[in-house]
Amino acid sequence: MKNQAEPKQPVAKQEHNHGSVPVVLFFVGLFLFIVGLFLRGFDKAQMFVYIGAMVLSGYHIVIEGVEDTLRLTRKEKHFHPNVHILMSLAAIGAAVIGDYQEGALLILIFAGAHFLEHYVESKSKKEITNLMKMNPTEARLILETGETEIVPVQSLKIGDHLRVLNGDQIPTDGIILSGYSSIDESAITGESIPVEKTVGSEVFGSTINGDGTLTVKVTKDSQDTLFAKIIELVNESQENMSVTATKIQRLEPRYVNTILVLVPIFILLGPVIFQWSWEESFYRGMVFLTVASPCALAASAVPATLSAISNLAKKGVLFKGGSYLTNLAEIKGMAFDKTGTLTRGKPVVTDFYFEGDTDKQQHFMDVIVAMEQTANHPLAKAILAKFKAKEQLDLEVENQIGKGLVASHLEESYRIGKPSTFGKVSEEIEEKNKQYAKAGKTVVYFGINEKVYGLIAMMDIPNDDARDVINYFKNQGIHTTMITGDSEVTGQAIGQELGMDEVIGNVLPENKAAIIQDQQTRYGLVAMVGDGVNDAPALVKADIGIAMGQGTDIAMDVADAVLMKNKLKKLSYAHKVSNKLNRVVRQNIMFAMVVILILIVLNIMGKMSLPLGIIAHEGSTILVLLNGLRLLQPIKDS
């Protein structure tokens, strides 16, 4: 569950679907308020205009205040009002003592901030529509007659035989009975390199079949597949997730309760302690309620947060809610997916070696380029990006099961394939293969007449920003972890290069969320950065889920923030902005509370009139707003 640092802290805030009517009425009320400013000398008309402004712009504030107070009172088993109630009473109090303008202004300020806050936080809703669309819906069922029939995936039973054509989405989890193909499992593991599968290999629903045709035996019901578990985990995490409370929201219930208790006591004790008349005591009580109304307090967080969010949006970092940005500064652990997050997401040739002189090596490259041009595979693309042919060769190339690419030219047989499929290998090439494999690289051999003459090593290498970002968070005392579905060897190789504190490899999606939960227990607030469907459960489970902008739609949908254009370095910038935001919010809260305290003291001393209270009170609100707007400015050295 998100925000486990304070799981029992109630949040006096509820998601409300305002619709268009309250927003329209708010602007009508604002218009009436402006009209009222020009009606000086027409007291009754001005009074009715201000009352209209209060009612139209603030009626939803009253309704939400009552609804949320009743809901939280029932839930917490004690009276639990929120700031909506206090603002409503403050506006009514101002009207009772005859200052309708102040009442209308208080409601307008609070309602405006309320709409802005909900506009931002409405984007934090988690959507899994795109994920559901990726779930397979149909399968080619092999009938007893040998013919195939397209049926709904939900109707499949364990033991059914399915036909999976080239390019098809595999309908459900199963075992290959016949055929050979390379399967894109990035939807499950997040890894960009397709996995070669043959008879006896396990396949997963929602993954994509390559060039081969397969016969698959169903081993799991559709609701028990690995992909179905991902959907279930995302759903479960969303249902159990609580909205993160900002600091101002956590102060809200105590503040409101305190003021509601103090106002009647203040009025009742005025004649006894200060020898005021009842009329004077009521007047001072209404001034107290007015100056104590939390306009500046309400403006302490929202405008500053919106400014910070706007600042980050210009830098290509989109936060779906202010609470997520606020909590980013508090994280103690940062977990990263590997492929497409810390790495470029596609393999590149890192090393190669060929025997023979320069002319012979160039001939080998010409042959390799001619062979790989016939393949549509990430490894082939990596090789073609690295090698350039001097002579264009016209070869007949065949992709043979278990052997790789095979071609013949000038009475010689050429082959590119896995090291395990070759027998005649020199000690030098064998040693290089071990060296590269130990470093987590994928190696292919190039052979002529079954004798190996060279090898090519490929790897998904770290992106340009990864090392600097990891160093930044480590310097901030934040534990960094790489969680990858790739092998432990590959993960450790990348992790050591980047200086990660911890690397966890061979992780399936169903385990990623559990790892995040364990990290939360060990370190506290934890953020997760990922880009694939396989990262979705972990992104939701993390206190802050951060998706790479060029990742999958579901990763961006369930995440709390998105790094557009895959600029990982902007993550450290966001952390700096979050730190500054928290400082500004603390300053605003302290300033607002001090001003309120001073105004209350002056009111008790009889030195505070309502007009002076209005000037000081609204002046403090303006200063708080201006302080928050400083967050629009870019942070230096970022």
C-alpha cells in the first residue's frame, strides 16, 4: 500500500467529481463579486450581490464539508470536521457582522484553490484499461479432426491444444508440443531480446510469437496465467491504495477542531475575563473566526505545488498529483527496472573478434551483413548497426531450428549461431566467450564449414544519464536497487558499472511488487522507476511510481509521475524541486500560523478592527502565494 510511513493517518480529503456546474457557478460568483466592488453607495444591492457570490461560488464547499465530515466522523468514531466547514463558518461569521465582501472573498479564495488542487490530483487516478486490452481474447483451438477453430480464451481448458501462427499473440500459458520460434516476452519480463523456444519450453499468455508456427498445450486457466496475475496485482494495489496526504491536509483536522472549540469559548468568556459587553464579545468572536480562517494556510501548499508541477512539466517531468511530488523528497529507497530505464532498451555490439588478416576479416563482415539483412531480430539490427559491408553478397540464407542463420557461398557453408551449437572452437575464442558471458553479454559465433572464425558480443548498455542519477541519489543517502527480469549475471554487470547498492535478478513481475514491499519495510518510503507492463504492479505498490515516457501505456497510466522522452536525469532534478517545495510549504505554514496568532492576540487586546484584520489576513495570503510562485523558477546546477 502506498504511503506506508503513515498508514493510519486519516486524510480529511475525498475525491469529488465536481462536474461542470460548480465550476460555472464559481465563475458566476466571481463575476458577481467584481460587480459588487462597483456598487459602493448601494448598500443593499451590494449586500445581495455579495451574498449571491458566496452562495454560488461556495455551495459545493459547504456540501463537501458536510459530506466529508459525516463520512470521516463515522469512520473515525469521533467528530472529524474539515477545513470546508471552518471556511463556511468563517464566511457566515463575516456576513453576520455585516462584512459580506470579506465572506465572499474568503469563499472565493478557498473555492479557487480547491478547484485547482482537484484538477491536478484528478490526474492521479489509476487506469488499467490499456492493460486489459493487452490481455488475449481469442485462441486457435485444435479440434479432434485436426482443424482449428477460433474460440474465446476464457473457454480454454487445461490440456487443450492450440495453434499459434507467426506473429500471433500467445493466448495463455502453456508448453510447446511442436515447433520452434523466438518469442518476444517483453510484456512479461521487460527484456528486449526475444527468447528462442522449442519443444518442452514454457510460454506465457500475452507474449508475441516470432516467425515460427507452434503447437501449444494449455497448462493454466486464463484467470491463472502470469499476465492475469499482473492485472490482479495492479487491481488489488489500486483498491488498497490510500491518497497521500500533504502536510497541510494532515494539519487540517486538528486546526479545524481547535478553532471550532475556541470560538464559542472566546465569545462566552469575553464578558467575564475582558469585561466586554455581549455585543462586543460576539463582534470579537466573529473577528476571531474571520482572522483565524485558514486562507493563507490553505494557500500554503496548493499554489506552491502547482508552481513546482509547472516547473517540472517544462523540464519534461509530469506529476499526477501534488502529494507524490511532496513525498519524493522523503524517499529512503529508489528501485529501478533495468531494460529501458537504466539501459537503452536495445542491444548494441560491444565487442567482436575475428581471426585472420584485415582482408579476411572484412570478408567475414561482408558475409555476416548479407546474412543478418535477412533477419528481423534485435540482435540482427545491432550487428547491422555496427558492421558495414564493402562487397554486397547475394546469399541464400535460411534460419534453421537449433542452428541459427545458415548460408552457402563459393562452396563454403557459413553459420551464425549460439556458442553451444558449435564444436570446433579455438581456445582464444572460447576464452573470449567466457569473458563476455561473465560480463552478462549475449555472444554469437560466426563459423565457416562448422569451424568458428569469430564471435560478436552484444549487450543492452546503460544510458548516458544512469550513472550520474545513481550517484546523485546515493549522495542523498537513498538506497538504490536494480530489479530486473534478466539474469543475475547481466544484472550484476550493469549494476557494478553504475554503482548500484543492490541488484536483484531473475525477477518475474509477480515478485517485483513483493520486493518493493520488502524495501518499504527495510527503508521506509520507496520510489520505483520502470517502463514496461511487467513493472506495473511494482509501480503501483511503490510509494511513488515513476514511468519512463517512451515505455508502455500501462506503465504511464498506473505511475504517479512520468519522465517524458526517457530523460532519466530529470529524476534527480525532480528530487531537488521536491526538496525546495517542502521547504517553501514549511515556510508558508509557519508564516500563516504566526500571522493568525498575531491577529488573534491583537483582537484579544482590542486593537484589531475587522477592516485591519482583513488587510493583514489577505496580505498574508498574497505573500504566501508569491512565495509559492518562486517554484516556477528553474533550479540552478541541475
